[in-house]
Amino acid sequence: MLILMRGDATPEQIALVEATVARMGFRAQAMPGQQRVAIGVVGNDRRLDDTPLRGLDGVHEIVHVSAPYKQVSREWRKTPTIVKLDNGTEIGGDALVVMAGPCAVESREQLFATADYVRAAGATVLRGGAYKPRTSPYAFQGLGEEGLQLLAEARQRTGLAIVTEAIDIESAHACAEVADILQVGARNMQNFALLRAIGRIGKPVLLKRGPSATIKEWLLAAEYLLAEGNAQVMLCERGIRSFDDATRNVMDVTAIPLVQSLSHLPVVADPSHATGVRALVPAVARASVAAGAHAIIVETHPEPRRALSDGPQALTEADFRAMMAQLQAVAGALGRPLASL
Ligand code: PEP
Ligand code: MN
């Protein structure tokens, strides 16, 4: 960290900054320049909380030299993290992984039908919410425990791994009983108590980007999980809020290679919540694969018109099959195989 003093800072003001740095437990190294004095903070191996320094008279600017996150960064870990699931699926390597299923688990028939066709088309992970974080309290909130039981049966039936969302600490423990991957939804990205609890559970985590979260905030949320000792974390871009309401969200395709340059964690793309529009999902999925996403998570439903949540963005079985062929072609062009069971 570097503290840039104002050009007219007095020796007393500079001395107070130095004393404050010392009180924080570090050494201040003053570097007088032509225009101003810069004070380097020596001896810190991490990002410091600069609050004690910010309000001091004579301080012009505080520059953080290192990133605020640590364990998620590429500097911390040079080799890419590969998330390994019990059914053999690996996320973060060369192979493109597809996670697919309904937004919400609605019934045995609905879930099994979906699981069967996504498995046949090449997905290796089944998604489905048993606990749903709905915008309206009057909307379908999920089947809860019964939904988890159905997911467990679907895994038994198909061999697909299960990803399902925990909406609070209580449901996190319930989901951990059956899930291969615990999903932290966009709305909960900065629920730090939940992140800590899920970090301690230790199962692989799919961390969605918050609708208005910066890349830095997203990586800091992931840092909570790693700080609890859980390194099996995937970052999922699912679209962010913008001024334009033509689509549900705006897919930040740039975030995919950007986050890969900053972090060793695998990156997943969710074209369903990014667009909210069935017809747009395959193109955004293709773009995400082209941009380097390690995995795609997508919503599909045997009868989208009857879906209890997110029907307008759910692919039909035929749409899903067609998209899978396209994704295989895009991945293939980049020398990447489609993961298989
Ligand atoms: C979901 O995956 O069903 C979901 C609610 O996603 P998000 O948290 O990205 O809105
Ligand atoms: Mn959904």
C-alpha cells in the first residue's frame, strides 16, 4: 500500500500518518518526491484495511498495490483448480461440462423425464432447485425436503451429479446431504454468514455472481469460502443488471476470460438467467463456450409452458438437444471435448 500525501502536506501531517502506520503494526517508508511525499507501507503481505488512514489531514490518495482477495487469486495458486465430483465429472479442465435441468424440482415425473433426456444428450450434472429464492413471496417456493429426495433418486437413476441451491444455513445442511454441488444464488452472493457456513461444509460450491456485483466483490465472496478451507469453488456468471430491460439481465461475457485471468477457479456460465428468454439461450451459451467457460448451467423443462418457475427461459427437450450439438461443435473447434460419464 502506498499513501500519497498532498503537495502542501505539513511535516506534522506526514508524521501523524507515519505514526498511524506504525500503530497498525507496519513500517512507514517515506519517499520524498518533487511534488509530494509518498509513504510506502512495508511488511504487509496482504491487503490492509486503510480506514485509520483515510480521514487523516494531508492524505491525497491511498493506492493498494495488491488485490484485495488472496486465496482465489492466480498469484496464490498457479495451477488451475479442478473441481472433482463423485460421478467422475471434472470442472476446470479441458472438457466442457454441461449442467442442465429444471429451474425447480416440481414432481417425480417432471424431474425424471428431464434427467433422462439431459443425460441422453450429454449433460453430466443435473440442476434443480428444491429451495427457491423467489422475488415474490407468493410464487412457488420449491418442494424443500421432498425435492431433495427426488434429486437423490434422480442421481441414483441416471448417474448424474446434483447441483442444488441452498438459500440459508438451514437449507445448506439439508442440501449437503444429497447435493454434489451446493449452489449459492445471485441474491445470496454477499450473504457472508451463509458463505462461511457453506465453506465449512466443504462440498463443491457454485457461486453465482450477484446481479449488481463487481468482479472484485464476486471474488471476495469466493474468498470467504476459501478462507474457511474449501477450495472446491466455481464462479458462475449469470448476467448482471443494466439500464436496458429488453432481457432479464445482461450476460457479461467479458467476465469469463477476465475472471480466468485473475483467479484459478473454474468459471461456469448461465445463459438462462442471463437472458430470461428461451430463444436467446443457445446463442449466449455458444458465446460463453467460445469465451472459455469451463461449464454451462442451463434450464430445461419437459413442458416449459407448465413450469412453476422460469418457464419463459426453459429450453424444450428438442431445443436442448440442438444446443448440445452446437456446444460440442464450438468446443471442438477450440480443441475441447464434451465431458461424458
Ligand atoms: C437458479 O439458478 O435457479 C437461480 C435462482 O439463479 P440466480 O441465483 O442466478 O438468479
Ligand atoms: Mn431459474
